[in-house]
Amino acid sequence: MTIALLHRTIKLLDRHPFRFGAVNRRGQHLQMKEKAPVLVVIPCLNEEAHLPGLLKSLADDPCSGLIVVADGGSTDGSKQIVRDAAQGDTRIVLLDNPKRIQSAGINLAVERYGGDYRQFVRVDAHCRYPAGYVTSLVEAASRTGAGSVVVSMVTEADRGCFQKGVAAAQNSVLGTGGSAHRHVGTGRWVEHGHHALMTVSEFQAVGGYCEGFRANEDAELDIRLTRRGTRIWLEAPLAITYFPRRSARRLWTQYLRYGEGRAMTIKRHRPPVRLRQVLPLTIVPAVVAAILAPFHLPGSAAFAVPLACWVVAALLVGAAIAARQRSWCALWSGVAALIMHAAWSAGFWMELLRSLRRVGNARQSTA
């Protein structure tokens, strides 16, 4: 009788590994589901300044399960910071992301570890998060029944006058065009927001992030999710803090990729284009026309006027922002806006021209 009872106990342990903290097929120690229901994924590249505080905040959250840092080849101290943290907390895992980009890192982490969790939370390392962030997301998903919960994002500078100007621009309509998730408001159903919590099964059902996107991969995924019927809830009061680029060159590169990504999304899905996206598209043609104006080409001079109006308007709005904030550094907001608008427009047109060239080459090869 004792032997039979022992056999029944062993079978019960095999049948319910989560409850007894067993080791799964990959060898990771599994916490009790009630205390750690959510997989946390952090795509990372050279974020040693933000990782220590971020990892501690996430580890202190009662709803954090496995915390996977998908590193895209950091050359600073980021990897060592994760290794050191993992020695004190077995839930923290360093995962090499050979494809480097964020979308690939998240896909890899969810593919490898998502089978043990119903939900996962995307946490971008270049941000600051409120205490209890993961728990708040889980509660929002439970309250609303949403398949995806997104959050608001406010921008804050942590170093340098130019960065303060970028933050001021990105916190205003001048830099965001009135995008819903770039301002703290009230919770509501949306088509897109800053990615936070997603249901693993729904994420995998649409194929995860498209790894061909270096930027705008979140908006592209949201189109596929909503077309499948997934509802996206904006938990607007749960705002995160984003630290913007500190130099004009990095800001230009960032928004150049945003423009490329948006062009790719439009080409793939043909979504409706909003006015805040149409207006920047006119910048590159206006710049080209202004350059050609001295050659007296027909109609070129007419484009120099709106170009001049755009530059003056951005600088004036930047001055108004600086006056309202009583900050000389905020004067850079006008310049930052010009860089963001022009880079986004350039990225969009570059991707469009590349697409046309690919189509032309394909036609020639089949001719």
C-alpha cells in the first residue's frame, strides 16, 4: 500500500510540474504560476546605463516570471550586468540575439520560453518604468479582456541641452503629430500604442514581429493583430519614460528608420494614412524643388515657399515651447523637430524608391 501511494505521488508530481517548482525540458527552474505568470522580454543593445535599475524593478514585481534579456551584440557592460544579476536571481536569463534587431530578439525569446507562459511583456531597455509595471499590465488585461495592452510614453532628458530639446519636441504635437499613446490620457481601445503586454498564443498566431522591419515593427504587428480580431487596450495612465537620442546624428538615423518602416507597412497592408503622416512626406519634394529653384525649372520656385514656411513655423513653435517651459535648452525643440520631420520623410521616400527599383528589376528578370 505504501509503494502504491508512492507511485501515485510521483505521477502527481510529473503531471503538475509548475505547482512543485520542477525543471522543464529546457532546464529552467519554473516558479509557481500564481507568483510568476508573465514572461518578460527585454531587447537590448548597449544599455548599461539603464539595465541595473530596470532589472531590479522587474525582479521586484510579483508578476514577473522569467526575465529574458535578448542582447543584440552589446559592446559595453550590458552583458556582464545581466550575468551578475542572474547570479542573484535565477529568473534572469541572458539570450544572444545574433540578428541584432529588437523584433528578432523578442521573437526568439518568445519562441524559446513562451510555451511556459500565457502572456509576455515587452520591456525596452532605453526607458524607465513605474513600480509594479508588470502587475499593472496583468490587471489591465484581466479587467478589459484585451489580447494586447499598450501604454503611453512620455519623453525625458537625462543628459545634455540638445536632448532636452528633443524631449520637449517629442512631448508636443510638433514632434508627435498628436499620436494617442504619446500623451497621458484615459484608457481606451486603440489600433496602436507602445507595446507592453501580449497574449503569447495571439502573438504566435500572426507570426510574431516581422524581422524585415528595423523600425515600425510594432505598428505593423498591430495591423495584423487587429485584422485577426485581437483587441488592443491603451492603459494610458500607466505611462513609461523614454530617454531620447542625445545627438542630431543619432536622432536623424532613428527617424530615417521610422520613415522606412512606415513605407514598408503601407506597402504591405495599405492602411489609411493620417494627416500627421502625410504632411512630412512633402518635405523631401519641397527640399529638392528648392535646390532646383536657382536653375529656374518650371514650378520649382513654388515649393521653396512652403519649405521656408515649414522651417520658420518649426522654429517659432520651438521658441514658444521654450518660453512656456522657461528653458533655453528647449529652444532646440524646433531644430529637433526639423530633423525628425526631414529624416522621416527621407526614409519614407528612400524605401519607396527602393521598392520601385525592386519591382523594375523583377520585371526585367521575367521579361
